[in-house]
Amino acid sequence: MGGEGYIPLFETTRGRGTVVYRVFTSTIFLGICMIWAYRVSHVPSEPEHGPIWVWFGLLAAELWFGLYWVLTQACRWSLIYRRTFKDRLSRRYEKDLPGVDIFVCTADPAIEPPMMVINTVLSAMAYDYPPEKMSIYLSDDAGSDITYYALLEASQFAKHWIPFCRKFVVEPRSPAAFFRSPSSDQLCADSENEELSAIKKLYEDMKNSIETAHELGRISEDICSKHKEFSQWDSYSSRRDHDTFLEILIDRTTRKAMDAEGNALPTLVYMAREKRPQYFHNFKAGAMNALIRVSSAISNGRIILNVDCDMYSNNSESIKDALCFFMDEERGDEIAYVQFPQSFENVTRNEQYSSSLRVISEVEFHGLDGQGGVLYIGSGCFHRRDILCGKKISRWSENSGIEQNGGIYKPEELKKLASCSYEENTEWGREMGLKYGCPVEDVITGLSIQYRGGRSVYFNPKRNAFLGIVPTTLLQSLVQHKRWSEGDLQILLSRYSPAWHGLGRMSPGLTMCYLTYCLWAPNCLPTLYYTIIPSLCLLKGISLFPEVTSPWFIPFGYVIFSKYAYSLAEYLWSGGTVLGWWNDQRMWLYKRTSSYLFAVIDTVVKLLGFSETAFVITSKVAEEGVARRYEKEMMEFGATSPMFTILTTLALLNLVCFLGTAVKGLVSGGAGFFGSMSLQAMLCAVLILINVPIYHGILRKDEGKMPISTTMDSQAPGYMLTVVLGLFLSLHAVSGIRFMIDREECFSHDVQYEGDTVHASFVVIKSDSSWHYSQEGVDLVVKGPSGEQIQDFHDKISEKFEFVAHHKGVHRFCFTNKSPYHETIDFDVHVGHFTFYDQHAKDEHFNPLLEQIGKLEEALYNIQFEQHWLEAETERQAIVNDAMSRRAVHKAFFESAALIGASVLQVYLLRRLFERKLGISRV
């Protein structure tokens, strides 16, 4: 129907303000380049700026952040929006609409309750689409007879629910969602409320029956006797060891497939594929591929829609929206799948865990669509069956696939299609169906389709097409993101990697978009560095950023302000709130320092062959207390986890660093202590504000508090981290010198506070003669500011000592060498100062903190001091051992030479003796 009279079934418009945005981002990129230039051109050479690796670590982190930011711009560079014309579709193809197979997948009735599952199924059965052209398949990977029983009850309730939806144009068409929506209340106020009461009673009866069976964990004998198909479960061993269970509950090819008003019902099929311990089942991808095969023998719909069991249909016209893309006469042939956004119904106003993926759905995916395609995210996606099965893009045929296979299938033959051994020596999981070997099999499947030339479309209607459930605890959210980021990283390292396999197969912009998600997990490393090192340097007084008065401060300030100002504007434009944006920033940090870190670790472990791919299902069940706190937007901990240990450690570390720095500023009496490190102080302060829920969780008393074990566990790695990093950062704080002494050398060290402890050590390394080695050592005399003698050592080759300075001022350390040879000496001196004993800020609330900070700092110095002394001793011993080895070799050489000489002399003398005796004998 294309040609001159062609009227499209959908239209595409580009986002406004694209040019302005591109100019704006160009200025940010210029600022990023100036930050890189500052970091390269201002490499510190003086020890007060800390170890050089700190500076280069920041440079590496800023290079990563800048380059990753460039990748994210590909998702915003060219936004496009879609609009469909369903009226045109109906006029042209009302009698030629294709068959649609709908797949609903569930895996565990404990965390995916059967009532939630069947509400999703019922919403799909009630689509505004010819029922004789719809087939709904429920894949139960747990093989639960309770889930089958729930679907059996739903098949009876659907006979009343579908005509009710049709008559009253119900939205949404999930019974549970409808009965708690304003639409139900409005309908109740009308004269037809008797029908509403009747359908609601039917629903409550069904709900009670299903929930009773679920709570008991079994099906009553009375029900089993009425339905012989339950006998299949007699051979059930476990969810990992059972036969194929396959039942067609509603068969539209029979006369029984009628609703209460005599209209046709869609086909309804239950399938639990065979599972055996010796066969790997490939998680959701394996279930989807089994559904593809089974459905091809039953209904063979040209279009496949798959939804998660918690994502019910919220828009009854979504099928027609998708068909507007597939059946467009000019542009529909190239479209392989249509992806709808994932939206959620239980999101709180300010989105405590930022689980709605708001910016991804409202901004980034529109940008991916503008680059030539969008990710397949595993739910709410319409596929062309032939493309999903591995065929290349071909012309849409109006007659292709319309004829259904209904009536020709045999149950036993169908079960073989879902058996464990069916895929052996086939292309399933590689070239056919969903791809195996990755936790995000959906993303890698969509990527492979795009490599073959298929185009994907993102459609975000005003009314959400699907609504699901977000995690209600922090741990659930972190685990979910760990699975996603780990799967995306595995894609980056696989043969489907967009970094190299996508070159020439996708546009550069789309490749960059995919890399944005594939590189989620590696973001943990620079983020951890930026979270830890600047705060520790702040405590040590080491400046890592330009001062406010420096011109170099401008690019830092501009990039930070512009980036976060735009981020806030973008979030608000997407429908969020200011507090929601702040929560989004918090979760950005939490995910990068916990979920992504464990994703990297698990990926490395898997690559090394120490573990296999795992698929973690996010729980859809929330306890009453958890749900109540979630509604109040209180962060839920309530469980022990290594992720919480890391988050708590980082939170406490930043708090100690900031308070310690503030106390030092008060003690020194300098209000401008933060002046030279304003950016570091601001960064540390922001990290503390972000971590307020963690501090609150530690102090809370309810069940959602941070577990005591987690808090205690966090202290050990926190202190260890502080000590280890502090050792490196404090190298500049110890005065050390190595010198060569002839007769006498003196050194001075200023002790600024009376009562400070002075630590000193020296080691005689070696003399200027390789043959000289003496145990006499050197003398050392230590004198105070007024000339009084404090310490006196004689003939020492090494010594480590300390004393309390009774007077502040310059102390002298004089060495005397009585040996005729020059000696090399390693000498260290360090003053340990407790700010707790100063005369500033003696308030009782500060004293304990001051004392602990002082003791921790002193411990760091002592450890480093001891380490330096041991290194010098080790070096001396190595030199001594080497000298002794050389002397031993020389001695052995001379002894051998003397022995040989003596032997030669003995031979000569014996020969002379025998010659003389021989001469005498002849006479």
C-alpha cells in the first residue's frame, strides 16, 4: 500500500533544543580537557603534596570519568519520539491482523506469588485485540502445581473478566490493579455497580482459593480428583528434576473456548519445561526458547510479546501500537522488535532507591532510538517471530504465518519440544532464539539481532503500556544492579562485544550507547578512588585541587556545576522531584561502590573458570514492616551483606576525615584551613550528606536498621584501609636523611610543642672500604634547646629511641665517627604530637574524638617509623652478609692457593729426597 498515496502508520519527530544542547555539552567537554591539562601540567614535585601515585591516580580517574561522560552523550545527542496511528491500522488491516503469542515467565512461587502472576496473565488475555488471534503462554520454571492451579482458576475467571472489560472499557485490565484504582471507584458510583460487585466477588473467591493453596503449600485432594492433569505431578522430584508439564487450558479451536457471553477466548497454555540435574537449563533464555518452539506448534503467531510475571498490561491497545510499526508499508520491513519502557506502580514520590529508571526511559532510550536502535530489555517487547528465531530481515508478507497450526498438535509431541535434550547439537541459544551464557540474555539477543541488520524501535506512549514492581529494600536493588552490570560487562568481553564486533555492523553512535551500559561495572574503580583518596588527603592536609583564587579552579567549578545542574534539570523534566534526584545521586554512588565492584569481581572469577554464570531473581514480596517503611521512604537495611560492609566503611571513613580536618582547623585557630582545599572539603561534605541514611541506619532501633554485625565488620576494614593508605600518604611527615660521616656531623630539628614525643633512629649502613667492617659503630649525643644533654650513645651500629621534649625549640643530634674510614648513616627523626593536649577546643564533646584522631595519627607514624628503621637494618645486614661472603670467598681462594703451593713444594721435596736416596744406593 506504499507509493504516492502512502500514509504512514507512525511518525517520528526529533527532540527540541538539540543544537543548544550540543553547544552546551561542547563547553563542558572543553572544561574537562582543561581539567586534564591541569592534572598533567601540575604534577607535584615537593613531598608536601603527597606521594606521586596519588596525583596520577586522580588523573587516571578523571580521564575515565571524562571519556565515559563522552560515551553517555551519544544517548542524548539525537533524541527522537514516536507516535502511532491506530485508526489507520484498523481501517487497513482490520481483517488481516497477525496472530500474537504472549509469553509470561515465572520462576519461583515463593518470591513471585501466583496471584501476581495470574493478574499479569489476565491483563494479557483482556487486550483490545481479536481473541481468536491471541495466545497466552505461561512458563513456570519452578514446575509448581500451585502455579498451575492458579492458572486453572484464572481460566475460569477470565470467562467473566474479559467481557466485563470489553463492556466497561476497563483500564488497567489487571483485576488487582483495577480494583484499587480510581476507575473502580468511579464505576462503582454508576448504576451498573451490581456487575462490579459480582465480578469483584468472583475475583475475591478466586484469590482466597489460590492464596489458601499457596499458604498450605499443596493442592487439596478434592481439587486433584476433579482435575486429572494434577496426576502429572506424581513424578515430580524437585524444581530442578521433573518431566515436562504442558496443558492447554483454553483451546480456541474448540467450542468450549467461549466466555460468559458466547464470544471467543484466547488460547491459554501452561508449560513447565523438563529439567534434569545433568542438563544446564539456561535460566530465562532457556524457558523463552522452549516457549518459542512449543508456541510454533500450537499458534505460531507472527508477533511474540514477552513480559515478566510482575509486569501487567496497563494499556489494552499496546498490541495495536506495536503493529503500527511492524505493518507500516514503507518502513515496517526493517523493524525487528518494538521495545516499550519498563514502568512501575509501586514507586514512591521521591524514589528512595531510584528504581524507576526514569532518566533511562525518558531520555537515554529515546537517544538510542535516534542512533538506530534500542536495547531489548527482556520485558514489554514485541518481536517478529522469524527474526527472533534467527532469520534475516525480509519483506513483511501479509499472508505469512496467518494460518495457525491449531488442531494438528499432539500433547506428547509438544512435550518433546520442551525437553532437556531437544537443543543438543542444534543452533538454539547461539543462532536461534535467545542467546545463552549471559545474565542479561535479553540485551545480548537484541544486540545480535541488530548485527544481522534488524532495527529496533522504542515507543513510549503517554499511558504506560506495562507496570511492574520495583525492589523495596536497598539490598534487593543493589543485587539487581549487580546482575545487570555483570551481564553487561560479560557482553563487553564476549564475541558479541559492541567494542569490536559491532564495528561496521552498527552506527558509531549506537556502539557508544551500548558501551555506556557495558562499562557500568568498571566505573567502580575510579569511583572508589575518588571516594577514598581525596578525603584521606584532606585529613592529611594534602591539596589535590586548585585553590579558589586560581584560574585553574574555573574549569573544575564549571564542569561540576554544569553537569549537575543539567542532571537535575533532566531529572525534573523526566517527571521527578528534587529529592528524587538527590536519591538518584545517592544510588549512583552506592551502586558504583558495591554492586559494580562485586560485578567486576564475579566477572573476573568467572573468566578464570572458578565459577559459573548465576541468575538471581529479584524478590517481588515485601513484608508488612518493610512495605510500611518503604512507603515512608526510609532506607531499608535489615540484612547482613558484604555490600553493606563496604558502604558503611566508606561512610565512616569520610565522616572521620571531615571531622578530623574540621577539628584541626579549630585547633590551629585558622578559619581558612579549608581555603586551599575547598573542593576536597566540598567533596567530602557531599559524601557525608549522601551517606546520612547509613548513619541513620546505624542508630535506628527498628527492624530495618543496619545490622550490628555489619557495623562491626565495617570497622576492621575501615581502620585497616585508613592505616594502609595513611602510611603512604604520611611519608612526607617523617624527616629522614642518609649521609656520609668523616669525623663529626650535627643536625637540628625544631620541636614546636612542649611535651611532644620525639622518635629517632639511626643505622650505620656501610663504610667507604669494601674490606673494612667494624663493630665499633658511632657515637650520638642529643641536646635540648638550652644545651642540656638528653641522650648519649657510644659505639652503636644501630639504635631506635624516643624521649619527651620538656622544652620546645631546636634540638641537636650530633654524630661522631671514631673509625678511620668514612661511614654511611641512615638517620630518621619524627615528632609525635597529640592535638588533644593543646589548649584549644577543650570542650568535652571534642576531647574523645581528638584523642582518638591523635592516637591514630601517632600509630601511623610509629608504624612507618618502625618500617623505615627495619628497612635500614635489612639493608645494613644485606651489606654485611655480602661483605662476609666476599671475604669468605677470598679466604677460601688464598687457602686453596696456599694448599696448592704446599702440595707442589711437598712433591718437589719428596722427589729430591728420592733422587738422593737413589744416588746413594747406586754407589
